[in-house]
Amino acid sequence: MNVVTRIAPSPTGDPHVGTAYVGLFNYAFAKRHGGRFVFRLEDTDRERYDAASELRILEMFEWLGIAPDEGPGVGGPNGPYRQSERLDLYREHADRLLASGGAYRAFESEEELAAMRADQQRRGQPLGYDGRGRDVPVPEQERRAAAGEPHVIRLRTPDDGDTAFVDLLRGQIAIPNAEIKDPVLVKSDGYPTYHFANVVDDRAMEVTHVMRAEEWVTSTPIHVLLYRALEWELPVFIHLPLLRNPDANKTKISKRKLDTSVDSYRRQGILPEALLNFLATMGWSMPDGREIFTLDEMVAVFDPERISLGGPVFDLRKLRHVNARYLREILPLEEIADRAEPALKEAGYDGDDEDYLLDVVDVLRPRAETVNDIAEQSGYFWTDDFAISDEARKRIAAGQQALEDLERAFSMLDFFDEDAVDDLLDDYVRSREIKKPQVLMPMRAALTGTTQAPSVTDLVVILGRERVLRRIGRALSEMTAALPDDRPTSEENRPEENRPEENVDAAATSGAESDAKRSGSGRSGPGRSGPDS
RNA sequence: GGCCCCUUCGACUAGCGGUUAGGUCACCACCCUUUCAAGGUGGCGGCACGAGUUCGAAUCUCGUAGGGGUCACCA
């Protein structure tokens, strides 16, 4: 069988994760069987129509890598793919139903229907169209229609018995016909309703498998009745579980309770591969239990039978976890750097040094869950003039001696590679008989302005001699600059009490050199001189 | 409320008559360690309930409860 699936979104706003979800499964099933994945725009509600939405939804599918084979802007043999451009087709089939008696024109006004419902409510009767227009003689229907009287076209549905269909996952589902109330097929504005356009188009577009959200289960009998009235064969129905909010009741996913916009996740730095992977595990699982897998791997084995029916909660934590996995172990470094570049440029990257960029991304990615996290943590890599936190300030103050010593030592180091830097640090620690953290924390603070950052060795290697020296210099000079608040004296008056006695010499000899640098890069301006400024 | 669907750790799930009920996220502990991450090891935690079928039920049947969806000239 030549499989054809489809995604049929309405252009009413932000590209929705639910659309991506259903789209993914339709895509996977079609591709698994070498079939086609069709995109059809269900734009028959001109009240909610949003012109920008169509393109954004299409772009979403492209971004995700599950672009449709047919659709508006894509083309295909069964277009056009916007329902608003297929009105003639619906008209034609509506006429057929009118002629066969399967449908009829109904002339009740909105007000009359509202009154009917109010009445039903008052009596405690089930709500819904009571079929009052069914028996208006056809000639009269036609005369009134010809006279321009507003009306809808309704499907004539049976009152007794059940209408059943088979859902691939749930088996046979039978709904009492009493629940089905002559649904409107064509609205008074001439546009078809969802039910009608959907059936006509699925047929015209040769759709073999209707895979859609569970919310459509109860209206499937309407479609079945329509297929029968039109004398068409039924497609296979597969109803996917509804994505749920993480609230206590697990209600149907909604914008109010959760971010449902794919664009928004994209802006947050969620990768398309990760979103797809995450969505794939909502109700579906790999036969071998793998939880991290590519789209192609999914397609290769996709079997709707493995879809579980409980509505899965859309868990942001897990999405972010999956994204983190892609960031640090699935996608190659160059790829991540590529995608992070725009955000990094906003964070201060000047776009010049590709190797430096790669180093930065490499060291930051294990610490990030999203692309944006990388950018947010990268600030100190792009400028020497970063903010210094209070905590970092304390560490710098406590380690001034070490910083002064290291400034000198690093200025004499030839190669800034990992081994050399490690050796230098080790040697220093050994020679001074101090603990490593006593040296590393001040260094980290001086190099980044924070106390939570990559290893000092990595930082030194990546930053290189110039930056390292400038930063140590700046840190030291800020310490002295901060002093006047308490001790309005000269720069020479650094706190001796923090200094081990035996190191006075070393500090003194490095003094001249350090001071020179300090005057260059220190004192970066107001707001950086202390916690109280 | 009527109708329909669903029900395994807090979350995502594996399981399709016989398992010490497995994995992932989260959480906790420990290890590693140079802070933060990452990584490693371990732990906590579940078959909604009640009948029935069966030598044997998470798995099959029925009922109950709970949750969800749907009852438009929206999709």
C-alpha cells in the first residue's frame, strides 16, 4: 500500500508543540513505509485566521527536519493545499449530498439555535441540534436558498443504533447515534466546517492513515457517516494520546499552563533534534529501549503499535535534559558552535577567532542545557572588563600573594598548553607548600569574576597569556582600588596581613611590573569597585 | 451531567500469563574533583481498588474509583 499521512493545522497563532508532535508521528509513519507526508492548511475559520501563522508553521517543520512532501508553497499533485482555495470541491460534494438526501439545508438563525439550547438546558435535556429543519420539503429549501436566505447545510444522521469504527490502537469504538446531532457541513458563509472539509480533503489527497490527536475520537463517527454518505472507503484511524500539562490534573496541553510555542523553545536554545527526540518519547518508545535516538533511527523502526495510550505529561525538565545530551555528546562541536554563534555574538563574541570560539564552546557545553546557556555563561571570554562578584572579590583578596606570584610566573611561561600550565600550577603549589584550592580559587575569580567556572587550567589555556596577565593585573588593582573606602591611603598600602611573612620579597619584586599593567587594565569604571557601590 | 477514551515509581516508559516488575528524568547519598558542571556507583520510589478466569496474573474479563476528552455555523 502506498501510505499517505497528513498534518492539518489551523493557522491561528504560534506554531504549537502539539502540531509538531502529531506531525512527527505522521512523518515517521509515512517515511517508514516510503509514503508521502502531506501538509494541509485548515483555514476555514476566517475569524481566527492569522496570516503569519501559515509560514511560521511551515518553517517549524523545516526547522525540525520533518518538512512535508506536499503542501502550500511546496506543491504536489493534489493541491491546492489551503482549504480556503478548495471551496469549489466542497460545494461539489455538498451538492451531491443534497441531491442524495444525505444532507439538507437548515435555516435556523443563531438566535433560534441559542434559544433551542437554552430550552434544552432548562429541561435538563441533552444539548444539540434537534433536527427541526430536517423535514422542510426540498423544494421549499431550494426556494428559500435561491431567495438568498442564510442557511447552513447539515448532515442527516441516524437517530438510533451506533456508529462504529476501528481505531488502530484502541480497537472498535462505537458511539450511540443519539449523540450525533446532524452536524453542520457548510457554514452560512459558504465555508465548510472541519468535519466536512477534512473528509473531502483526506479523500482527495489520497490519505490512507488519519493519525491525529485523541480529542477527535468522539467526532470520528461523524466522519464515518460522511464517508458512507459519500460512498468512500474509510482510511485507517489512529488517535494519538493528548499531550498534557504538568498540573495536578494533567489536562490537555494548553498555552495558559505551559509554553506551547515551538518558536519559543527555539529561542530558548532548544535544538530541533532534541525537541524531536523528546516528542518521540511521548507515548512511543524504541523497541530496544534507547531514549536518545535520531529522527532517521526512529523512522527506520517506527511502528504505531508501540504507542502507549496514557496522556504523557510534557515535562520541561526532561526536554532540557535531552537537549543537554545533544549539546554535549550527540552533536559535533563544530555544529554546536555554529548554532551557538548568533547567541554568542550577542554575548560579546566579535566573530573573529574561530578556534577560540570552538574552545569556549567545548569547555562550556558540559555546563549548559541549552544553546543560550552557553552564551549566558560565556561573557568573560569576550571581555576583560567583566563584573566581579562579591564572592570572587573575597577569593581574590585572600589570594593576592598567589596572584602576584602567578602573574610573574605566567609572564615567563613560553607555552600555554595544558601540561605546561598544570606543571606551573603544581610547581607553585609545591614550592609554597600550600593547598591547590588556595591558588586556584583566586585565579578562577580573577580570570572570570565568578567562583563557578571551568577548571583553571582550561581557562588559562583558552584565554592565553595576554588575557590571563591582564586579568590578574586587573583583579589585583581592583583590590587596591577597593581599599580607600576603609583606608584612604595610597596604592602601596595593600593588606599585609593576608601575606605570609616569607613571601614579602617575592611580592615586592613583582610589584613594579604588576603596577604597570594594573594602570592599563584596572579600574574599569564605577560599579565594579565594591559590594556597596 | 450524557457519551467516549485512558490508568505500571513524582514524570516519561519497558512489560503483551510465570520477571527479585527493567530503564530514563527528577530527587538523595557516595566516589571522582580545583569551584560549578559533566562523569561513575548506589539508593528512594510503582502495577488505582475489588471480584472473576487460570496451576499461575502488571498482563485476560467484569465492576468500582480516579483522570482525561467531547458534546459549536472552532478546529
